[in-house]
Amino acid sequence: MALMSDRSYDEWLAQYELSHQHPMNRRCHTVGIPMIVTSVVCAVAGIWLSPLRWVAATLFVVGWALQFIGHAYEGKPPEFFRDWRFLFVGVRWWLWKMRAAPASAAPASAHAERHREGAG
């Protein structure tokens, strides 16, 4: 079980996948998610290095803008509007997507397919 719930990570990823089908939304998330994560790292470093604060702010705003642009293409609101834990699922989705091993895609994709068919 993951993220303080009865769901497994595969189930969280499958739900996330269902809300991120449009190719433009996927592209926006592929670029925007690491920008947001990097912005958090830069913000922490900005405590000691003040020029990084502007970098952090810019990355954060542009990264989130890309998320919402992607969802405009998708025609669906972000999943975290319904459950805040999807903020963490998005990062995990990005890591999962960036992995080179094709076998790593099987569990979430298979569950997404079952979920689509009503057996999830």
C-alpha cells in the first residue's frame, strides 16, 4: 500500500495515466514536472545563495504553467484537485516514464487497461 492509502503505487499510477492521455499533456508534464522539482531544490539552495531564488521562482511558475496548459489540452482538471497525494504521483510517473527498461511500464499500463475496462 502506498501514500497512506489502500492503493498500491501501480493503482495510483494507473489512475494518473487515465487522466493524462493527450500527447500534448504528456509532453507538458514531461517538461514541467522536473522544472517544479528543480525549483524546490533551487529554493532550498536559495536560502544561502540569493540569486537562486529567481531561478527557483521562474522554474516553479513555468513548470506549473506547463501543467495547466497540458490539462487544457486534456480537457480534464489535474488529479490533485481531487486528492493532494497525486502531487507525489506525478513525480513518480515522471521517474517511471524516464526509466529505460520497458518492463517497468507493464504494471501501471496493465492496471490502467483493466481500470478502463471496469475491472480495476
